[in-house]
Amino acid sequence: MINLGLSRISSLLRPLFNVHDPLPWRAIHIAGTNGKGSIASYISTFLAHQGYKVGRFTSPHLINRWDCIWLNSRVVDKDVFLAVENELRNRSTEEGIQASEFEILTAVAFELFTRHGMDFGVVECGLGGRLDATNALRPQDVAVSVLAKVGLDHTEFLGSTLRDIAGEKCGIFKNGVPVVVDESNEQVIKDVVQEKLAVVNAGNGQGNADGLWFRLTPNQAKVLESNSIRDLELADHQKENLFTALTAYYAAEQRQQPPQSELQATSIQTPEQRIESTIQNLSGLIRASHASIRGRLEWLSLPAHLLPNSHQDQNVRVLIDGAHNPQSASALASYIDKTIRSSYSPPEQHITWLLAMKRGKEITTILKTLIHEGDSAVTSSFGPVDGMPWVESLDAAEVAEQVRRLTSGTVDATSRGDITDAIRRAVTLADGGPLCIAGSLYLVGDVLRLVEEGLPKPWN
């Protein structure tokens, strides 16, 4: 079960914190409901472009539990991860800490960033902010705090209103640490931000009424309207994430010494020169960042072993997206409306969906956002999640019952929760038309594992 609090993670990290005060790497700490992973990827890519050694910690993992930790643009090596994980598990047991799986994972990330000499650690909150394990970071450890888009999220833990949830997520703000806020947040979120900023001396940023610090200059912001960026056809929420990430990156550059690679050179760039270099290379950096973000508006071709016999000779492309809450479902629906439904003849092209959803999610709201009259669907359930035994999939029949209320199209509930079988049924049902796999990042993880490894999910 989920048990929020900082006492266990603080005990687990005490040896690291005692040796390093502050940590030898600076954290960029990100809270929010949607966009955290994308913002983390953008910031990591921008910093790496400038020669910094960058670690990245996001959640949840998709294929294996260590794929949420990146060192210098690569997923940490399995054996390296397991060695540190075993060390921390043993410490937790021997000292009676009883750390949770996520707390151990967080401590592993912090240890790896330290041992591998990272300059920055881009750290995404797991749940909430104030009591999330990642918030064991001290003010002296953090370069920038970032608040992404906030919505109703984990209401059983964070509160039933946007104000309550925003208060928990703004709990990562720290004295002396600049804050960057996604400007597209609702006004109630911005009001909470202002209240929190009033009691936190957030560094030397240039604040404004929206609570956004370290705003990009007009010339820097204009690059988002350039032809090279427009050609990328970014969805609206991707543009919002990009702007937030660029602003946070700029704030980090203002507070950091140049990377070692630059210190060894004959000339040292100013922060302004480094961010201008990033701006000039922005379209390529965006592409590189998107390549490292799995399961968010990702198109992929299904391998032959996942296709029904009737489609073995076809190139079957599918869109996969977690779309696990109302906001992310709205972003996916907007993307599909603009790029798929309107691009086919006749207009309002029907979509075939492969859906699975986590128990406890706002299933009705999510499905009403995604499903149009005439759409078809195959429903399934994802398997147990490694390291998160409390996560439970809705039964495929429960999801199917809700979908049938929204469409007269064919709705097929798989009985065994077999993802391979569900994919084959969905491909057959789509019969060459657009196919989207959505509703849960855990479903996306199951699909990616089958696509990349061709193996059943390793439950143990």
C-alpha cells in the first residue's frame, strides 16, 4: 500500500546526506499531475546538450523497474541498478527502516547520481509533493522547483479539491529555491502558488502575478513560433510542457557553474550564451527528447509476433498513450481530433481502441473524453506491476460495460487479460483503420515489453 511520509526515506538517505551537504549534484525537482515526465525529458536533453552530466528519475517505470533511472541519456545498467538496490534493501532491513518500494527506488536514484558524478539530477515526484519520497531533498540540494499542470489526482491521498491537491504539490517549494510554474494552470492553482510563494523566499527570480519565475525573454520565446518548431506539429500540451521546461532549464543555468567539459576549454560561455545555443538547436533537441519519452503520443509498428495471421504481411502502426487521467485523456483526444479524425475521409473517422484502466481512476470521465459515437474497442486488463503490488487493474468487462454506453461500435472484452490476444483482436477489429492503445501507463508498459522483447511480463 502507499504510505506517504519523509521519515523512512530520510533515514535511508542519512548516510548519503551526512557525507554530502549539499549533494554534489543539483536537483531540478518537478511536481504536478500531467507533463512531469515530458518536462523532465526536455530539461535533461537541454542540459546534456551543454555538456552537463545529467541523471533523470521519473515514475512509473514502463518495462522494468530500473528504466525510470537514466544516467547520461541512457537507462541505468541492470546490474549496476540491482547492486545498489540490494545494498539499500539490506540497510532498510538491518536498521528496521521498513522503506517502501518507491522509497528504495528514490534512494537508489540519488545514490547513483552521486556515485556516477552527475552535475544535475532531474527528479520527478511520484505522488503529490509535500510528503513524496523525493521531497527528502534539502533546499541546498535543489537548483529549481517546477510545478507542471495540476489536476484532480490521487484524491484519496491528496485531497478532494484542486486547491488541496495544489497545496500538496506546492509542498516541494523551498526557501531560496527559484520556482517555475506551468502558466496554463487554472487560476485556483496559481492562487495557491502565490500563497506558497508568499512564505517562501524563492531565490532571485523575476516573479509576476502568475507565480512564474525566470521568464524567457520575448526573443527566446519567439522561437516556439518558428517554422522549424511548427513543422514538428506539437500538440498544445506539448508546447506548454516545452515552454515550462525551457524556463526551468534557463533558471538552472543561471544558478550553475559551467560543466567540466567547458571549464577545460579556453573560453567559458555565459548562461545566456548557453541558452541561446540551446534555442538555436531546439528542433533537434525536441526530437531527441521525444525519442526518450515512451508511451506518450508514441507511434510504433507492431512486430509480426503480435499480429493475427490475417495481417502478417501488413505494416500495422498504432498510437500508444497512457491517458490515465482526465487531463491526459483530454490531451490525447485533442491530438487525435486534429491529426486523425479530421484527416480521413469521411471526416470524424472512427477510432478502434485497446483500453485497460487502473481501479480507482475516473473511468467515466476518461472514457467520455476519448470515445466518440461509432468508435470500436477491445478492453483488457494489465498484469501485476513490478514493485507496486497495490496497483490493480479494472476487469476488462467493467471497462467494456462503460464503453458500450458511449458507442454503438463493436466492443470486445477479453476474458483472460492476455495482452497479446487483446492486441490481435484490436488489429483485426481496426482492419487497417486507426488504432490507439490507451487508458493506463501500465498497459503501455505491457505492450512495449511485448513489442521490444517478445516475452511475457516478468512478474517476479
